[in-house]
Amino acid sequence: MKYVVTGGAGFIGSHIVERLSDQDKEVVIIDNLSTGKKENLKGFIDKVKFIQGDILNSELLKEIISENDIIFHQAALPSVARSVENPILSNRINVEGTLNVLTAARDNKAARVIFASSSSIYGDSETLPKIETMPANPKSPYALSKYAAETYMRLFFQLYCLETVSLRYFNVFGPRQDPDSEYSAVIPKFIKSMASGKTPVIYGDGTQTRDFTFIKNVVNANLLASESDKVVGKTINVAAGKRFSLIDLVDNLNSIIGSSVRAQFEEERKGDVKHSLADISKARTLMGYTPEIEFREGLKKTFESLR
């Protein structure tokens, strides 16, 4: 058996690859390096096989994926804002790319596909916490593309008996998350700004909340999803099960960094969700998932890595 990680040079994918390589697993990465970086693989790239390629290349996927492989499908075009600017590209990579991965997995009799989905699918439902049985209400092309890909995952399980699992990530953060892109996630962007004494920008009033989830918890969830028989065909929240506002985030970072920076508030962005909190009881029950790293500890580790 080998493990194929699409987007394996990206933030989340590289952490999955690192854990697998630490366990001496046979790992193949496919990444076009559009958002991933080879430097994310520093220290373990010699233990894995790296292929610079694209999930839109269906023939390449069929050459890479073979019988009994486990596929961690992390490749995507991230960012709500980017999808609002370019919905066609978001759909092409996140939906067509996922369909290519699933088709190659089906045709070559792969063992299982674990898909990186997103909590953005829930949209702005006033009900908290967000539970998997809630109706989808995507507010952005990115969220819609993830929901469409999830639906393909479920269909391939039902129609072709391909084992699939969709993991809905909630605001993942940690080392290797790029702070420099205009589409950077809030935590690395705030750390870089505040550590330099600059003012972080909050879009909205800062009371919006997120279920920030440290990367180690997400890696644990992926490995558990690759092993449990109870998760096949399911969609499962992966989060910490707690929420913090962006004002809380600034306060915690000030405490960790030793700064006293105040945030600058600007107009809300289109497609952003106001509140997010996960019900993680399904993950606990079906695959024994428990968050190991809490929010503040994760912030400290992330700050240290970026510093």
C-alpha cells in the first residue's frame, strides 16, 4: 500500500506527508506548486516521491494512483476572496480536479479517498454549533465548490463502492501557513503584522467568531479517517469544538508576542461567514478523534515557527 497526497507541498498536505514519512510509509506527492512550496517538505523530501503535476491532468493521476492506495486529497484553490474574484478557476480546480482524483481512484481500485472539505459549506446559519446534518448554505464560489466536491465523493461511494470520507475543516492554522499572500489566512497574517508592530486589519467589527483548529489535530483526523471502517461514505467535522472572536485572537497574540497593538476595522468582505463553531461528536464517535492542541498553545507554536 502507498499513500498519495494531492497538494502535498501545501500547508496541510505537507504536515500529512511529514507524519506519514515519520512512520516510514511509502508516500507520493502530486503538487503543481501554485500555492504549495517545496521548502515545506524540507527535512523529509528525500523520504518521499515528489511529482510536480496537476490534478486537472487526469492521465497523470491514473499513472500515479494504483490498487489499494490511500489518497489524501488536499489539493485545492483556497480562499473565499479569491473564489469571489475568479469563480470559474475555483470551480475548475476544486470540482473538476476532485472528479479527476475520484475517477482515477475508481478506475485503478484505490482503497480510499479522504477529501479536504470546508466548514464554509454551512454558510451563515444562526444555529451553533454546526452539525453535519444541517443543510448546506454556501455563500461563496469556494464554499459551493467544496460542497459540489463533497457530493461527488458521496456519489462515488454510492455508485461505485469507492471508499470515500469528507472532512470539513474549520479554520486550520499552524506552522508553514504562508503569511505573505494577499489571500493569507488570518492567523499568520496577524502574527506577521503584530510582531512587526503593525496594525492588523479586521474586516467587520471583530466580534465574528471562528473555531480555530491547530494543524496537528487535522493531521490526526486524516490518519484516523484512513483507518476507521465507520467513516466510509460520511462527512465529518474536524475542529477544536471551541470558538474565539477576532478580537480574542488579537488579545491572545498581544499576550504571546508581548505587544500592545490595536486592530484596524474595515468593511466586511463579501462571502465571509459571521460565526463558526463545530459539533465534533461525530468525529469522536466514529473515529475516536480528540483535539490534542488547544487554541492558545497552537498560537504559541505558530508564532515560534514564524518568528
